[in-house]
Amino acid sequence: ALEDAARAVRDYLDQISRTDIRMVDGVRRDPQRVQAVVQSLARNVATQAALTKIAGEASAPGMPILDDTVASYLSALGRLMIVEDQPAWNTHLRSSHQLRTTPTRHFVDPSLAAAALRASPESLLRDLNTFGLLFESLVIRDLRVYSQPLSGEVFHYRDHSGLEVDAIIDTGNRWAAFEVKLGPGHIDEAAANLTRFADRVDTSKRGEPAVLGVIVGSGYGYVRDDGVHIIPIGALAP
């Protein structure tokens, strides 16, 4: 059953690269190049990979891919609802830290990234870094779904000081910030990151956060002494 499901997703990606992407705008694209871009996106899922990096990874000897070509592919894949970038949050800050605006790269469902990588449960357990990035992408997918009834959008934050926040839900009237950690070992670091970020937001203009939370893969949900919520992914809901 698991292998059948994985094969079905791989076949779907193959169909996208060979025929479906051509239907978006009538432009003929080399299926191998489309697959190379998709595989690069999968290797860089849940990161702010620049077009230049994706182009470099997707290029073959003697067959370079330009940044503009990658942008065209990503646009077509977005219209096919295969990929969905997570934009940067532009908010009022107390400090003058310059924001980075490169979007975080995601597929609409992380199973597409896993299929492009031909990942299996066994290989992911041997590569916890990739497993963690796919888990983060899964959480972003769920947050997007659950925030839609609230008219919320999901953003990320990164500034030139190196401070990053994985997910910020903004409904226009309220906002909440979340870090995503597959295991419990980095909860303290994530909670400190969230409180440091909240201190930079000008709450006189944006209001206090509705919640600061660390979303984890398993375990119990609770509220820390610093007010940060620890939330197992299975407890997420609208």
C-alpha cells in the first residue's frame, strides 16, 4: 500500500513534467529539465533557496538553465498547484533590522517532494535533516488549511541578523508565530527565538501575538513558564 501510494505520486509528477505543464500556457518545455527543477526544489524544500541555486542544481553539463527559465517553470508549477511559495512577513518592527524577502519554497503537499527525492521511510530515518524539512513543510501545509477559515495567510520571517521564524499566521487583525521542530531537543532554542522575535514587533501597531508556539512531531501539549505553547502536530485545528 505504501509503495503503491509512492508510485502513484511519482507517476503524477512524471505526468506533470511531460504533458500537464505544457497545458498551462502552451509553452513546450523539456521534461528532463522540468524534472531537474522539481528535484532541486525537493532538495531545497522549506528553505529560502534562490533562483540561482535552483538553476545551478538543475543544470546539466553543456545545458545550463537560466534564472528566468526557473522562474517560468515555478510560475507554471504554481498555476498547476504543484508548488506554493511561502512569502516573507512584512510588518512593523521596533528595530531597524533589514528583512530578507526571498520566499520559502514548498510543494502544496510534502509527499510530492518525497516522491521527487524517491524518499522512503527508511531513507528519511537515516537523513533526519531532510526528514525535518519535510516535516516543516507538512506543518506549513496544515497551517495554511486551518488558517483559511479565519482568512489567515501563512508567512515566514528572516532578517539580516539571522533571526528566523518558520511560520507567522496573519489574519489582518491578529497574528501568531510558530517554530517547527520534529523532535523535542530544540524546544528551548525555538521558544527563545520566538520571544526574541516578538520583542522586535511593534505591538502598538500590530497588537500582541495571539500565540507563540513550537509545533513538534509528537508528545504532549503544554504551556511553558515563558508563555510559549508546545503543540504536537496532531493537536492542530482551525
